[in-house]
Amino acid sequence: MLLLHIDSSADAAADSVSRRLTGRFTRAWRAAHPAGEYRRRDLAADPVPPLTAAYTVLGRRVEREGFVPPSKVPALIATAAEQREWDLTLPLITEVRAAHTLLLGVPMYNFAVPAALKAWIDRVTFPGAFRDPDSGESLLRETRVVALMARGGAYGPGSPREAYDFQTPYLEAYFTNLGVAPGHFHAVAAELTRVDVLPHLAGLEQRAGASRAAAEQAAASLATTD
């Protein structure tokens, strides 16, 4: 059983609510699964390089072959640049394929996900990487994805900015399209996390505290259920 933990906040741990939420989840998960394997990627400290033309050329060549498993991609590599792109990509794909639970720490930046996380998403979404080459079925159907999100303002149901939340629907659409079963995708958000620095949020401290407490409780609960 493997927990793959990915943080994407540009903030240091002391300033990042999403990092605190993933930390809460991780501690609870490791206590509940003492024999489980744990891996972590910090996409801010160790960014995933953006795609180049060599990646897209190789990807289209693989697509023309149908569902090609990662083990057969090297036979289709034609240039040193394509080999470099594949060397950057394969370890990320391998981690996701091995994960029982994929934990994401996701702050909201400009109504959506951080560029660091989007770069990771773009790279792991390689043609055929998560499909059975014989049946075409998803290899991630039983993978659990837990997105622990932080938002400076309020974007939840019923809030004036509900329609500005492009974070939750994007992540859910992406992972379900990738093959994760809808019931295995979980999103939890702590809202009003900038209440201490943004004057227009003054007076919402109690609501902000309740949102963060609920998110922390949800993170701990999800960590101990399979």
C-alpha cells in the first residue's frame, strides 16, 4: 500500500494551509498504516519541467500505436530530446501507477491550481500510461485521490464567488477522465485562509477558523478510511 504525497504550494510549511492539511493527513495515514509505503514530492522545491516539442512528438507517435504500455515506449523513441522527455516522465508515471492513495496539497491561485501542479499533470498525462494495453480499461479505477485545498477567500456552495471555483471541478474532471472512479475522488477545502491579512475579510475570523477545523478533521478521517 503506497501513499504518494504531492505538495504544490509556493509557501513554506509555516505559511501554507494546504501543506498543513497534507501533513495532518500524512500523520494520520502513517499511524493507521504502519506497514504502508510513503513517498513525497514537493513540486515547489523540485519543479517538474514544462513540456517541450519532443514530448508532444513522442506522444503522438505513441498514440498512433494505440494503447502502448510504458515498458514499450523506449522502442518508439527516435531522438535524444525525446529520450530526455521520457526520462523526466517515466518516474512520475511509475509513482502514480503504484499509488493506492494519491494525496494532493492544492492552494487556489487565481481561481485555479498552481502552475507547478499543472506542469506535473501535463507530464504524467502521457498517452496510454494508465490504460491496460489489452482491454483498454483504466489502471487507476481503484486509486484514491484526495485533494486538500486552501483558498484565501470563500468559493464554496452558496458563496458569491462559487462560480469562480475552477479548482475543484478541474481536478475532479481531470482525475475521473484519467480513469479514477468518481467515488474515489475526494476534495476538501479550507476557505478564508487570508482572513488575517485581507482587510475586506475582517469579521469572518470565526467562519475561517471553523472552515479550517472542518478541513483538518476531514483530512484525518479520509486518511484512516480506504
